Amino acid sequence: MTRREKTGERRVNKEENKAQGLENTSRRHAIKSRTDVEKHYEIGRTIGDGNFAVVKECRHCDSNQIYAMKIVDKSKLKGKEDMMESEILIIRSLSHPNIVSLIEVYETEAEIYLILEYVPGGDLFDAIIESVKFTEHDAAVMITDLCEALVYIHGKNIVHRDLKPENLLVSIDKHLARVQELNLFSF
């Protein structure tokens, strides 16, 4: 018996996504190279990294709006391409003030570029490590924000699967917790 069978997990396929209303709601562009992304975004400093991706700050060339660009290395996704596709579809379907929004997606042969809402301030883990002191009021507001986001995604039959301080963004004013990361699962 596989781990998936033991836990009752199942992979969400395209038909299930369509039935749940998780169709493509943001722009997706098939492109030839990173140069095509750079026509629209000025790519800046690295603000995060993980097993499959690096996150960079970027600026939209026309609007000057700052975003976070998550660059996913497809070679590191071997065997998990369908899961990544499902997670992109799921996050596209979400619209909540306490969940980081996916703006658009670019895809080359080797990489996927996810343009995400930028939250200045960093993640909760870094704030804890840097000994940032949160008042009881700030902590209560962040917990409330987190609970509201979880109620919202659970109401859509979606589970986060990787909720931890590294995946919670805290705004500069320490008054807003935003859920990030694409480790979502629809059931």
C-alpha cells in the first residue's frame, strides 16, 4: 500500500479542477526564454529560496508595481509536474486579503515564473529569529488573519499542507499575516 493510499490522498486532475471551479483565472504565457519575462519585469534581488524555486523581487516595467517572482526550476519537479499544475490552478482560484495573490504565470521549457503579490516585511520565521517583539495585539491580529485565511480555503475544500512560520508573511507594520506558498491540496 502506498503512502497516498494509506492517507487517502489523491491527486487532483483537470476534470476535478474544472468541476470545483478552479479554472484558469489569471494570465498564463508560454514563452521561449527568460528574456521574454524581462520585457515585462525588471528582476531584482533574491528574497527567498527553496527546494524547487528561488523568489526574487521584481518591478513591472509599465506600472512600476513591485511583485515577487517565484522562479520554479522544472528539472527539480520531476514526477511532480501535475501536482505543481494543480497548485497553480488552486491558487489562481483564491481571492482573499490574507492570501498572497497570483498575478500571472510565464512558462519556458525549463522554468515556470509565478508573478505574486509582494508583501514587504518578510516571513514570520525571520521575524522570530531576529527577535522582533510582537505585542499581544499584533499577535492577536496575525492569528485572526491566519484563521480567516484558513476558514476561507477550507470552505473551498482546500488544505494548506505546509503551514509554518516560513510560509506566513508579516507586513512591515506587523499588523497583517499573509499566507503564502503553493503547497495546497484540494479534496
